Amino acid sequence: MNEPNVRPARREDCPGILAIYNHAVLHTTASYDQEPRTLEHRLEWFDAHRRDDYAVFVAESGEGEVLGWSALNRYHDRFGYRFTTENSVYVAETWRGKGLGKRLLAPLIPAAEARGLHAIIAAIDAANTASVRLHAGFGFEKVGLFRQVGYKFDRWLDVVYMERLVGAAKADPGSGRRD
């Protein structure tokens, strides 16, 4: 079996990205969404990421199948948070535990630096110890635990917040842009 290739995502990857995300929605607490998303929603998400310059990566098989994806996302709409991003890493069920999460998280750090971002936030279901370990392995530190802030599968869920500082972003206060 060929090693999966990690590359910047293209719009045509959205059906594969959506399938992996929707599986997580239906079967895990990696996302607190309750209902699967539509392809239209995922295409709008992808276009917004491109417009706002937030990176999206996919891992693909030699046959072009999307096996996982990662992204930098807007953390908050308020102006003061413009140097902070929240990450996402999702791996197809059959590829979990094979090191693909590491390969998908790795390019997010230089992508954040290249975009002039300063902090990457990871909001992780507290029971998802694999994701907590993954992020810790890339220098993310636990900065908070929010108890019972999520509800899914008929139970309350805790969220661990982890953070990694990636560089000294320089603000251009006049334009509101990241440099």
C-alpha cells in the first residue's frame, strides 16, 4: 500500500471531506454537530476558507480517495481575535491509529505562521485522549477544561482547550489585516 499524500485541498475534495466529517458527526464526539452536513454547506465552508485565507489540507490515497483532512478555521469574529485560529483534524475511521493525524496536523503549524497568525486553539472532547496526545506531541498545551458544555449521545461532554503559540504576529492596526 502506498503512503498517503498530504497536500492542500481542492474544491473537488469536498465530497470526501464531507463524508469523513459526517461519519464523525454520526458516530463520535469529535464534533458536537448532531446532524450531517450537506455538500452545499461544505462547499460554502471551503470557499469561505479560501476567501479568508485559512488553510485546508487532505490526505489522499494513491487512487485519489480522501483519507483525512485538516484545517485552520476562524476562531472568533471579533476583531481582537484575528491572529488566533482554531484547528480541525479528521481521519477516516479505517485510517485512525496509523499516524495520519500527525501528517495532517503537521502542515497546519507552518501554514498558520505563513499567514501571520499567532495562536492555534484546539477544542477537543475530553474523552478523545488520542487527539489530546496528538496535539501535545506538536507542542500544544492544555489551557482549560470546560465541564459539561456539550451534549451528545444522551450525555454531557467536557471540552479540553489546548493552545500552541506559533509566532509573533505583527498587527497593522490601520487595516485590521494580519501581516
